[in-house]
Amino acid sequence: MRKSDRRDTRISESRAQAARNRMSAHIIMLLLTMVIIITLGVFLLRGKQTGAQSAAPPAAQESVAHPEAKTEFEILQGRWLRPDGGYVVEIKEIDVQGKMAAAYFNPRPINVSRAEATLEGTTIKVFIELRDINYPGATYHLTYDPARDQLKGIYIQPALQQSFDVVFVRMK
């Protein structure tokens, strides 16, 4: 074998080794990224589960809470339409502390990060926070009007730095 052939062979082998090294580095980075994503997902899921669980069993919570509060909050359950835009709030469940399982549609579902009702004297207040694309912490601050069976209040859209007076009517 000639000297130039051996040199060409060494150069080819060197390039092949460099390509293998780069491929190995890419595979290692991909695996590390996947491990980080999976770990983060597990961590977030566990956080939601423990956050959703309470220290006391539901029966114990009801015995401590005011039973009339549950009765007051139940009136909020159902679907509520905002006539000026077709937005819908669906209040599926409300516990005795006022924590709500709620959904929001525009017309597609928008993530409800927090929803709760409070009783101030005889007035029921509702707070709903949205966290989704185009809804970075948008909130509703509503008051239940029993005479009209409506939720009235303010919608705050922080992305636009605007607030709007709003009314929701119960959907039949």
C-alpha cells in the first residue's frame, strides 16, 4: 500500500470516528433531555395530586364547615353564558369551602387554574382565574345576583391591561 493510500485511509477513519463521537454526543443529549422531561412531568403530576388531596377526609371537613354555606354555593352549579361574546363558564362541583371544579369555553376549552366561591355576609362571590395561551392570569371577579339569577362583575385581561364589566346568565 502506498503512503498516500495509508494517509487517505487514516483520514477516512479519523472522520468516521469524529462522526461516531458526534452521534454519541447527540444521543446522550437526547436521552438526558428525555429524562429531564419525564422527571419534570412526574414531579408536576405528583404536585397536582398532593395539592388536590386534603389533610382531612371529606366527612371530617363537612362536620367542621357550615352546612348552610354548601347550600348557598350549590346555586352556582350549572352552565353560565356571557351574552356579549358567547363565553361559557361551567361550574361542575363546589365543595363546602367554596373550591370549584369549573371549565371555561371560548368556544374551545381554556384552562381554569383556580376557581372558588366565598360567602361575604349573604353575598356569594366567585373568583375564576384562567391560565392558557392568550389568557395569562386573566380573572373574573363576580357576584351572584339571586333576584336575576346572574353572575355580574369584572373581567380583567392582564395581557391587554384592560378590564370589562361582564354579566353571565344561566343557560337552561
